[in-house]
Amino acid sequence: MDILHQLLGGFATAATPVNLLWALAGCVLGTGIGVLPGLGPAVTIAMLLPITGQVEPTASMIFFAGIYYGAMYGGSTTSILLNTPGETGTMVTALEGFKMAKNGRAGAALATSAIGSFVAGTFATILVTLFAPVLALYAVKLGPPEYFCLMLLAFTTVSAVLGQSTLRGLTALFFGLALGLVGIDQITGQVRYTGGVLEFMDGMEVVLIAVGLFAIAEVLYNALYEGRSQTSMNKLNQVHMSAAEWRRSWPAWLRGTAIGFPFGTIPAGGSEIPTFLSYAVERKLARPEHQKEFGSSGAIEGVAGPEAANNAAVTATLVPLLTLGIPTSVTAAILLSALQNYGIQAGPQLFQTSSELVWALIASLYIGNVMLLVLNLPMVGLWVKLLKIPRPQLYAGILIFATVGVYGMRQSSFDLFLMYGLGLLGVVMRRYDFPTAPVIVGLILGPMAEAQLRNAMSIGQGSWTVLVERPMSAVLLACVALVLITPRLLAWHRRA
């Protein structure tokens, strides 16, 4: 009852006209930021940090939180319609969502994305409300061996389920891991694999790689291999979900929420791991008659599950941030710095020292989710009108959009050459059925996995057995073995 009483007090604070306007402004701005590749909520909040000197703490934190989860909604729009992920967390949405759009089902993909985001965000916020301290205290018990095994599970799962061949998936993964090694070693400070190019000193920019391999490759592939041939991309059968699509979506929303929330509470790669794992789970659990839609015409479960996992993970980052002062994503780190600008120390005492701010922030999550659903769902019909744009103009717009977005990150012409070079590589990969998603996973998680492995080896005094001596890491390694071995055993059994 004490939690309910405090939450009602939070709603009373968050529902004041001024705070509602800040929440609405954050949701609208976040949605727009999610659509634009290259910006992202972390950069946006960082640019807006100076307002903390002029705005009351509760209002600014509600505003920043609105930007954060609004960006997750907006990123799915261009992923589905243009195969251009605005956020790294929405890359998986592009895998099936864009194929659905090309087959006249853009409305259903956008609807399941918006509703799934609402469902996951609401459930995750309820869990934050009820179990934040317990979940955070459990999460910090994981050490470097568990984190490394968790990332190893993500590597093998993604490589095994994406594409037509596990070997091609692993090849793409190792290419991504190699890109992740470029730059300065996190631990020793040694410069690695830069080839003397100064622009590589800071490492490879994830958004640049994602835009090159997804958006630029899509445009170039269509220009080179599809030419003027007519495709079904501009057909639109409906702007809502059918009864069958509802039945297929709601279990995926719940599973995605269950997968995404725990990952948000631990520093293991943000929303990328749970979205890929959710996609793998949906692909494995899909009925035989729906299996063939994955990778071909687009399966709605492949949009619903990852979108729910993405939003649940984003909401869950508040658990360790508020209760322990530990940011588990870049954006959470910026939010932590915003709190520090006000002289507020996040941690176990925050619920006592600044309880009004904390509960108003949690209440604003409920309000923001409703705002985003109202903003996005009625606009499905408007968004799908993008598909009525003639293909030459549409693809030219994507190229301009991607070029301006990437150049705006660092104002570097080198980034543009690299992006278009990666676009050409993406065309080759697509031509020979190499999946591009494992490249991004390897790039994002590779440096983190390397650091965790080295820390784990330090704990074990150089012995690899530290990875199997701890129960949780041993269980995760067993899961890795199952992911790699089970498909081959099933294939052998079918042949037998």
C-alpha cells in the first residue's frame, strides 16, 4: 500500500499541466529523433543538458525520459518503412518489418510495433514500480564471467538464426568483431588496426555502420539488381491488424517483455541483445506454416517480439539507475549526469532523499506510454503514405537522409566515404546471402565482451576454468552449446 500511495503522489506531480507539457514535448521530440539516423536519445539529451540550469528537476527529468522512450517508438517507423534503423535497438525490426512493408503489410507492422511498445512499456513500468530494488540487487551479483557468457550466447544465437547458413552468419559476426577491435584498446590504451588513419582512433561508429549496411545497401541493391522492375513495395492492403495478426502478436509482446526487462537491468549491451534474442525465440517458436514467412514475406512475430523487448529493456534501465546509481546504457549515463547537475545523487538513498522526483518520473512513464500510443497509432495511415512515393524519389530521399544524418554526427567527409563503402559491401553480402545483422552485433558487443573476458581471466588468475566454475556462467555456456548443437541434431534426426 505504501508503494501505491507513493505512486499516486507521483501521478499528482506528473499530471500537473506544466509536467504534462514537458512529457508531451519529450515524446514528440523523441519520436522525431528516433526517425533520424545519427542523432539518438543520448546525443539529444546531451545537447539539451544546459536546460538543467533553468528548469525544475522533476520537469527536466520527465522531459528527458520522454525523449528516451519516444526515440524507441520513432526508430521503428523508418526501420519498417525504409529499412533504415533510426536506433540500434530497432535494427531487428527492420529484418521482418521492411519485408512486411514490401508485401503490402506496412500498416500491420507499424500497428503491432506501436501496440507492442505500449504493452511492453506498461508492463515494464509496473515491474519497475514493484520490484526495482530487488531486481537491481540481484543484477549486481553477476560478474565478468557471467557477462562474457551472456554476450557469447548472444553471438551464437544471432549467428545461428539469421541468414540461410550458420557458417555465413558466423562469418558476418567475425567481421563485426574485427571492426569492433579497431581503435584504442579500452584497457591498455594501445592503438589497434587503424592503419595509420586518424579517423579510426575513436573506433567504428555503430550508427554509421548500421546506416551503410542497411539503408545504403538497400538503395544500391535495388538500383543494381531490381532496376525498373515492379515490386509489391508500394501496395498497401490495410492499415490495421487482422484478427489472425492479433492472435500471433500478443504472445510475442509478452515474451518480448519477459526477455527485454531483465537485460535492461544489467550492463550487457543495452537493447541490442534482447531484441536479437527475442527474434531468435519467435523464429524458433513460430508455427510451421508461419516459419516460411521469416526472411521472405515478413513474419509479424519478428516485429512484435523485438519491439516489445526493446521498449521493456529501455524502461528497465531505470532500475539500476535510480536504485544503485549504475547506468546500463549510454543514455542512462547522460540521465545520471543530468541528476548530478542538480546535485542529486542516484543510489539506494534516492527514494528517501528525492522521493517526489523518483515517483513523478515513474508515473510519467505510464503517462508517456499512453501519449506515444495516441501519437503513433492513429498516424499509421499517414506513415504508410511514404510507400506511395515513387521508388526513384524515395531512394534518393533515403540517400540524402542518410548522408545528412551521418555527416551531422562528426562533420567528417571520411565518414561519408566509409558509409558508402560499407553500402557496397552490404550489396555484396546481400547478393551472396550473408546476413548483415551479425556484423552490427559483433561491432557493438565485441569490445564489451573482450573487456569482460579479460576481467574474468584476471579474477581466475589466468585460468579459463573460471567460466565453468560459477553456476550462472556454466548454465549460459551450456545454452551456447545447445544453440550450436541442437539444429544439427534435429537435421540429423530428420535425415535418419
